[in-house]
Amino acid sequence: MYADEHLLVVDKPAGLLSVPGRGPDKHDCAAARVQRSYPDALVVHRLDMATSGLLLLARGAPMQRALSRAFAERQVQKRYHALVAGRLDAFQPADDGWCLIDLPLAADWPNRPRRIVDQAHGKPSQTRWRVLAYDAAADATRVELEPLTGRSHQLRVHLQSLGHPILGDTLYAPPPVQARAPRLLLHARRLELVHPASREPLAWTSTVPF
């Protein structure tokens, strides 16, 4: 979707790894495909294999460090769309209509790669969310999500914690909710940042495929 001498933005399909996994059958990934055309491309952040949408890559190690700092300092804004089971109503929203999930997350070691809410040992994890629409016929709510931290499976676990797992989620939804979609209905829709080299504000939007 975008390429210059410093960075790249691609639209990753669901079912494709962001980086290589373990084993020869998991070498195909977004990073490897991009590197065929841009050998200096390096991953800055990841999307779950089941998640589709915008993925940012740096060109060269210095730019990777600069973009990684921007993520760590919350200078990169990410927005996602998801379809969740049931009617999710906003509760105690701020003046701008957004709600906040503030629940620490940790690895569920006996059930890896799952994550769990762990008040004692989890890492701080925050997600802002707001309701976009409710489909009564499908009994599903479309929500917009903004992760303020970048924990693994954060959006999936946080929505499950509200009692409204994402449709098609094979890790965190019960079987009836898994069966309601052929894939995880989570999409990285928008990405905003200030270009580390030019200082130009940039934004990209990807069409939600569900």
C-alpha cells in the first residue's frame, strides 16, 4: 500500500503469518514475501496469523529502531474493527464515546499460545473500544478498537473478558461462536504515524473485508 526508502505498509491477508514460524511448513509469511521485492525490509510489529490488515515494516536496522521506539512511546496509532458475539453496549464511556479495558495479561503456560487475564502477574494492557453498530439479525456487534499497549492476543482476550468474544476466534470463543465465521473477524483497519525521517504525518486505511 505504501513504499519509500524508509518504510513499507502492506495489507496482510488472514491466514498468513507475519514472520516465519517453527518448521519448514511455516516459512511462508508476510515478511518473507515483502523481502522478495525489498530485501532490506524488517518487521516492526506483528499481526496474529488469523488477523488481517495493515502491517508496517522498516527498511534497514536504523529505521527499524526508530519505528520500534515510536511504537514503544505510543506515537503510532492503530485502529481495528471486529465483529463480536451478542449485543455489546458501551458502558461508562468517556465524552468522546470510547470505553477502556484495563486488564493485565499473561501467558497461559499450560495452554500456550493462549493468554489470560492475570491480576497478580500479568503485564499492564489497555484497549480503548467503542460500538459502531449492532446487527440484530446476526446478533453481533461491530466494534472499533484501539490498543494502547501491544500484548499478544490483547484484543481477543480483552473482548472475551467482556463476555463478547470475536466471531471465528478458535482460541478464545466457545465452539458455537467459532462456527459463526470462517475466520477470525478482526482487521487492522487504520495506521497513523509521523514519518521518522520527513516528519510528515501519514495515515493508511484498509477496507474491512467483513
